[in-house]
Amino acid sequence: MQFRSATLVSATLVVAAAIGLFLAGCGGSHMSAIPPAIQPGTLKPQLNGVAGSLGQPTLYVSGQGAVFAYDLGARGDTPPVTRSTGYYYQAGGPNGVTASIGGIATNEFGDLVIAQNFANPQGDGNSCQLVYVPARTGLGAADTFASPCGNYGFNGTTGVAIGVTFALDSGLGCKNAAGGPPLPTCAFAGAAPPSPIANKPRFLPGEIDVLMHYLPSGNPSITACDGTTTAQFEVDRYVTPFPGLYVPVDCAFLFAGTYAAIGGSTNAAFFVDSTDSGQAYVDRYDGTDSPTNSGSLPGLPGPLAVSANGATGVGYRVVAMVASGITTVYTFTVGPNHTLSFNHALGTFTNPVGALAVDNDGNVFVGVNQPSGVTKIKVYGPSKTQATDPDYILNNPVRRPNPAASPAARITGIAIAQ
């Protein structure tokens, strides 16, 4: 299989923060193709939460500036678990700037992360922020923690967040530039998390990966992943030693193309989908930011989601593709010789699909945006093939007094805490 050319940059920051977290690494890499020495291996994508998670089973659905929470399995006209304005809501940033949500994701504990964009940059590095919401334990959201988006430093990075995911990483996200084992200094010095989360004595080993469209701000010191101020797509990677702290440790400069979505995996790997020269691709990158597998489909790329059954280790991966105005959802697996195999199709959807999620049993959640601000979550078992045959439907998951009022209600993300 012929792979697209790519320039890959891995940057790591040495941090000695007041919290006592030490991260180490140096250098970067450049490559033009996937080296034959890389073998695909077995992948177990990110968890949506497992039995014993701290939070309650929840379906999260994001709209323009709000995230709505539903008990997992909600259907029909079931209202959200909290007020109609949203489980999380921020209509605007500083000075009233309009805010929108680029994506949401959950980790294995049921915590929620939100990638939020502002219509205009609020100073260099502050046009995008990450919001961390601890696992749901009641009707309302716990206190949230926010931090500006950044790639491999603390100066932030300007641009637009396209999507966000958790990637499980037993190496704590700390790796040297050569892709070797975690360095010995990747450890904690015993600092305690601040109140009110001090009653959650758990370590969060997962990385948060943000698919970012870097856009130059005019400040030459705020650079993209490759160290330039050239507009580009990249994946900015953070470790989260405790909720609300995001330490940018690494970034991946991707293949050429326009990117639509990201899904996290274990061993710090991630999947992205894109279009380049009229061809749609799904690519897997490993924990050293190197491409390992690639596959192509007709049409334009749409949302992408991955998950795994925590008890069995069985992984599920789905991606949406749009061709001739209709959307088909494909299940894909990692194959030999750096390939991806698309082995099951669910279609066709004649209205736009705004987001996808897949739970730990392979059930596919499709967020459909219909005319006049009508939104629906349609849920399909893993063997379903017809869009007209959902197992059940949740009506109007994005709640607004007048869904058709500008901007019309639409689904921008789905996340599951199981």
C-alpha cells in the first residue's frame, strides 16, 4: 500500500512546575513515509468508562455553547438530567465573544473534557480552551477547570479545535524524542491536587489529544507544531496529573490535508480522518507520533469514534463518510501491512451527521442534524446496516427554546460515560 508523504514533528517540553510534575524529552524527528519496521500490533481504543467508574452512566451531547447530559439509554422525549440551558453552558468568553464547542470526550473514569473555541482570539493562545468536568454524580455538573490550548509550551496556541479525545497511556505521556520508553523523570514529586478535588485520590494517566487547526496570530513566538507560523493541522497532546491541570507535552504534525475528527486509543495512539487531493483517509498514529496504518474511502470525511469493552478488550472503531450528499458510517479494523480494513457499513443518512460515538459493546450513536434545528441521537446495534432501523431515538438532545433561531440548534459532539 502506498502511503501519503508526511512531515512529522514531535516536541517535548521539560517542565519543573510548582506542582512537582517533572516531564522530560528533547528533539524532534522527520520522516517521509511509514517505515517498514513498524508493525501494527493489537489496538484497544479508549474506554468510555468501566464498571466501578466514579460517575453515573451518562450520554453527553454538545451543541453550540452547551453540553447536555442524559442518563445513558435515554430515549424519546426524555429531558436532560439538569436545566434546559445545559449541563455545562458558556455562551461567550471575555468581552462577550461568542463561544462554540469543537468536541467532547470522556475518559475511563467518566470525566468529561470539552474543547471550546471563541469566535475571536482573546489574546495570543486564548482563542481555544479545554474545560475539564469531573465525572457526574448527580443532576448538576461539578466545578469545572479550564486552561488555554497549547502545543508543547505554556504560551498557548492560536487556532480552532476540531476535536478532542482521551488516549490511554501507561507511560504517563512522557517519552523521549526517539520514541523509547518513558524517561525516569516522568514521575510525581508528591504534590497534592487543589481543593475541591482533593477527595479524589486518583492519578489520571490518560493523555488529552486535541485535533487543532493552527492559525497564526501575528505573534511570531506563538508557533505551530513544526516551529513555524504556517497554518496547519496538528494534534496537541497533554497529560492530566489531576483534573483541571493540562500540561502540554507533545504535538504531532500530520499528513497534508484537511482534518475532520480524532479518536483516542491505548498506548497513546490516536486515529484521525482527513481529505487530501479529493481522497478521504483514516490514519493511525502511534505514541511516538508516527503513522502506522492508513486506509481510504470515497467521499468526504465526517466524525470518527473509537472505544473498547473494558471487560473483554474488544475494540470498536467507526467513521462517517459523506458522498453525493448522503452519509455512511463504516466500522473499521487495523489490518496487517499498515492497512485499515472497512468491514461493515451503516447507511444511508440523508441529513448531516454532526457527531458519532460508540459504546463499550459496539452500539453506534449517530447525531443527526435535521432541518429547522431538529436534532436526534439515533442508536444502532453493531450488526445494524440500515439507517432507517435504529434500536431507539433520543429526540432533540440539543435543547433550546427555539431550536430554529439563528444559529440553528445542531449537534457538535457525543461522549459516553458507561
